[in-house]
Amino acid sequence: MTSVLPAQKEMGSGTYTFSSHPRVVQNRRKYRTIQPPAPEETYQYGNIMYDRRVVRGNTYAQHTLPLTAQPDPVEIQRAQEARRRALAKKRAKELLRPRTPEPVEGRKHIDVQTELYLEELSDRIEEKDMECQTDAFLDRPPTPLFIPAKTGVDVATQILEGELFDFDLEVKPVLEVLIGKTIEQALLEVMEEEELANLRAQQRAFEELRNAERAEAQRLEEQERRHREEKERRKQQQREMLLKEKETAEKVAARAFAQQYLADLIPSVFSSLRDNGYFYDPVERDVETEFLPWLMDEVQKTLEKNDLGRSVLDLLIREVMGKRIDDFSRLGLQESTTSNV
């Protein structure tokens, strides 16, 4: 149930009132239209079935409290205790109710119908198709073409042959005009063709003159280009010649300075090189580098051999002298012993 909730005003009493403004029902159109509907007054709609202030059921035995009254905490606690005891009793009944023993391994319990008449159980929901037909909107017929109504009175007359004009007489000026216009147009076309021919001849002469001038301009440009290239080449040659002359002058000056600087330097350099041994006699250098080292090696070897022979001879002499000293000491000892005897 839909209703209109107008703006609430403060009322002195605590009673609930409901009111709705009357509205005019709009007439249904015969043809559909794309125009938006007429603007209506904006209302706030609500459902009073969900309003907590609406009392449901029998109101005679229901204990109602005023809006300003507060519930008693003792009553609230007592209701909670009663609800808790009811839940505990229900849970105890569930625990004490005999149950089916657990199934053995490999099997499971299933629900079985124990009623007298069995019925097919299915999860499929029964469905049924219903149809309804609404009135269809008719298309608006095309608007007929507007034809204004006739005004005035229709009259008629009859004209016989020869009453209005004579064709042979009246056609002469028309023919004269047509023929004159045709001849005039032909003359204009001929004059236009002659003028076009003259224009083409003038254009041809102008193009020939322009081509000749263009060829002359190209020849002059080519001549100017050759002159410019020749001028640049001559200038480049002159610059190269001046550069070579400058380089030659610098080389001559450098050579003269080098000769002047090296005039006293060469003798001193040669003398210092000669003193340092860079200039030498090949025979003398061969004797110094080849013969003298070999000679010194041979002399060293000979001296080493002589030292070795002398040391061996000294060793032999020392051994012989030692043996003789031993022999002489032994003979002296024997002689002394014999003399004592």
C-alpha cells in the first residue's frame, strides 16, 4: 500500500494521523507519443506497513507503553534469563535425544521415507507460465495534405478558329526574330573563332619570343658561370703560387740559417763524436774488440795453468820434504838408541 507522507508538523498530542492530497487521474492517450508527460508535483512516497508506529494484530490485549516511558531493567534481565534457560533446555533435549549409531566403514546414512504413501522427492521447483496482454499503442496516422478551399466562381468561354489570330500572318515576325537571332549568333561564333585564332597566333609568337629570350638568358648565364669558374680557378692558382713562393722563401731562409748555424757546429760535433769513440779505425777497433780479448783470455788460461803447475809442484815438494823430515827424524832416533845401547 503506497501513500503520500507530507511534511510532519509538531503536534501537541502523541497520536498518529495520516492524510493524502487528492490527485487528478490523467486520461489515457489513444496514440503513443514521444513527448514527455506533463510535470507533476513531487511527492515523498512511503509504505505505512513498515512504520513502527502502526499497531499490528489485536490491540485489545496488547500492553502498550507511552512514548516517554522507559523499560524496566529488572524486566529486561528477567526476560534474558528466561531466554537463556529456554536455550539451555533445548540444547539438553538435543543431547538427550536418541541418535542413530554411526555407520560402519564404507557405508553412510541416508534419509528414508517412513510414511504410508511414498512421494517422489525432487529439487526441481514447479514452474508454470502465465501470460498477460496489454493494450497496444496504435501508430499515429499520417497527417493529410492541406488543400485550401476554393474561392470564387468558375466561368467558361468558347473561341472559334480564326477569332484570335491568323497563324500565317502572326508567325512572320516570330520567324524573322528567330532567323535574325540565329544569324547573329552564327556571326558572333565566327568572330569568336577568328579572335581565338588570333589569340593562339599571338600566344605562339609570344612563346617563341619567350623561348628565344630564355635560351639567350641561359647562354648568358652559362657564359657568366664559365667566367666565374675561370676567375675562381685563376684566383686559386694565384693563391697556390703565392703559397709556394712563401714556402720557398721560408725554406731558403731556413736553409741559410741552418748553414750559418751548422758552420761552427759540425766541426765541434765531429770532434766530440771522435772523442767519444763514434769515429774509429776498423783495424784498431777489430784488434781492440777481437784480438785483445782473445789474447787476454789465452794469457789468463796460461797463467792459470802455470799457477796450477806451481801449486802441484809445491804440493809435491811439501810432501817429499815431509817424508824426508820423517825419515831423518826416524834415523836420528835409531842412532840415538843405538848409541845409548
